[in-house]
Amino acid sequence: MLYLLQVNVGLILFYALYKLVCTRDTFFRSRRFILIVSLVLPFILPFIDVREWLESRDRMIMLTHFDYSAVLPEIVVGSEVAETGSRVFVLSEWIGYLYLAGVVVLLVRLVVQAFSLYRLIVRMPEKEINGVRVKCLNDPSGPFSFFGWIFMNPATVKEDELDEILTHEMAHVKQHHSVDVLLAEMVSICCWMNPFAWLLKREVRLNLEFLADRKVMEAGFATKSYQYHLLGLAYNHKYGLSNNFNFSHLKQRIIMMNKKKSNAAGHIKYALFVLPAFALLVAGNISCSQDASQTEDAKEEVVAPVSPEAKEAPADSTAKEEVFMVAEQMPEYPGGMKEMLKFLQDNLKYPENAMKNNVQGRVIVQFVVEKDGTPTEFKVLRSVDPDLDAEALRVLQTMPKWKPGMQRGEVVRVKYTVPVSFKLQ
């Protein structure tokens, strides 16, 4: 889920930058490139981890260690602990099911649309009109194209509109606009809960129409006449994956056709577009990684008095070995986060003295996961009350062995921190 969160944040960022930088000029080819980058880069950037590079810089070591300590969600001990925890997990599971259901429905819709186009390609007769091969439709659907095919019902098109339409659709075909359409469609399916994914899809299709309209203008057709033809077309279009001649947003298309071409020097802003977007998105991914670590990797801090026996534990053999605050592969509780939370919630009990004295608060405990997975060196980083501290330590010290952490392919010792909140109703 962290990856999807990062992707969706990226889509929002790129859409905002696109609207801010690119929508007031006539650099439609440059816009097309930026839109493709905006659709693809958010899926790639989460895999770019700059933490190792930062940690190689002496001045940044302490900062990165602080920022990337993994943090467990707060474990609350009280009369409704189990119920609250179960509600959280049930809610997250239902959100996951809802997301997957949406993806499945939209994928089925995509397959149905693709199959409909395939049937047209196979069944419709082909005819050459003004030197262009056209699949002739029987229904009143408007002209459209899909990859190398152009579809049209010649009987519904006026003679003086025919060349304009064919020029428009050939621009879609020769410039491979269907690739952009499919890419935007797949992104909107993967991120269907994000309205900005749909807005980016809309911008992609609109810009493709700008490109095709410009091709008509460059071919020498009268601008005013072409615009009147667009306004006069009222076809019902039902093939969602295609590039159709009378695509909506005609007002914006007409405005762009009448707009004076932008000065070529304006291209510099496109050269500067990707760099800040990349930097901001990497920074956002770092932040998301930190927050998600709090939900998935488990590791923060809490302190409580440790027994003398624990302090005198055989630390001689491990004291000389480095303890990582962050590892490439963090230690993992058997069964994962859900099982760890269940273990703690099942075993933590509110101390009677603390209840009588109305004492509550958050205890933060830190421990080390050894190379063999054994949790050791428990200490309270933030104390609330001796009884609460002792209870948090008691339960955490009974945890089973973990799956140890890994760094550069080797097993390493890693620190973990767990916040435990004791609350009274």
C-alpha cells in the first residue's frame, strides 16, 4: 500500500505542475512528452532509494538515522484495545478489497472495449477514401481511430468535411496517439481512487486532439470552416479507447486553434519541469517511506527500568558489533505486523496500581534484534510510570525470535522502538 500511496502522491504533484506550467502555451508536442513523464515517473521513483547515498555523506548520517527509524503504530492498552485494533485491521482490509474490486471492474471494462474494437476491425468492410484506408461503419457513430485503423460511416459525413476528418484521424494514426490513450487508461485503472489520475487522463486525450487539430491547420484547411464543422458534429461515440474526431471540450480546442503560437524560447520551462518535479517527488517518497515504516516495518522508542540481570546480559560478545538504526531489510516479527500487534494486545494488561491512581500515558521501549532474531537490550526511552514501564517491558521481553535484519546481504543487529499507550476511559 505504501507504493500505491507514493504513486498517487506523484500523480497529484505532476498534475499540479502540468497545470501550472504547461497549459498556457501551444507547445503540444512538448506537452505530450511531459504528460507521458507525468504518467510513468510516479511508478518508477518509489524504487529510487536515496537513503544509502545520504548515509554515505558524513554530515547526513545522523539525520538519516533519525528520519528512517521504523516506527510501530501505537499500541493502546485499555478496556477497548482488542476491539479498536480489530476495527483498524478490518477497515484496512475492506479498503484493500474495495480497491481491488474497482481495479477488476475497470479492467473488465477495458477488455470489453478492446474486444468491441477488435470485432469492428475483423467484421467491418474496408474501403479506400481519398487515398486513405477506412473501416466503414454501419451505425451513426462518429469518425475515430485506433492504432492503425480509421473508422467512419461515409454516409453520415458531408463531402466538404471528409478531407478534414481524414487528415485529423491520420494525425492520430501516424503519431501513435493510441499508445498515450492506453497508457493513461492503465494508470487511471491502477489509481482509480485518485481523481487526479482521471484528470491526467483527460489532459492526455485533450492534448492529442490539439495535436491532430494542428495537423489539420498545417494542411491548409480554413480554420473557421473547420471549427464550424466541429461545432456541427453531434455524433454518439461509444468506443472509449479510440481517438474520436468530435472529442469533447470543443471550446478549449477552438481557443487553442485561434491562439498565437508561443515563442520558442518558452520551451525552457519544459526543460526545467522534470527536475523540480523529480526532486519534490523523491522528497515526498522519503517522507512516505518514513511514515509507512511506522506502519509496516515496526521500530520506534520507549524506555523503562531494566532489571540488573538484563543489563548484565552477555553483551560482551555483541557490544563490539555495530547496531543499525536502519537496515536495507528490517527485522520482522513472525507473521508480520498484524501478528505482533495481536501478540501485544493479547498479553498487555493494565497495572492495577496505575488504574487506581488514574495514571496513563505513552511508554516508549527500545530493543535490539540480534543476528539470530532474539530481542535483547530492552530499555525505556520515555518513562510514564514505573508500573506502566514494567508492564510494557514484561510483555516485550517475552516476544519470540524475529526474522533478523539484513544489510548488504549480511545479517546485522538492528534497533527497534515500540510505543505503548496506556489509556483509561
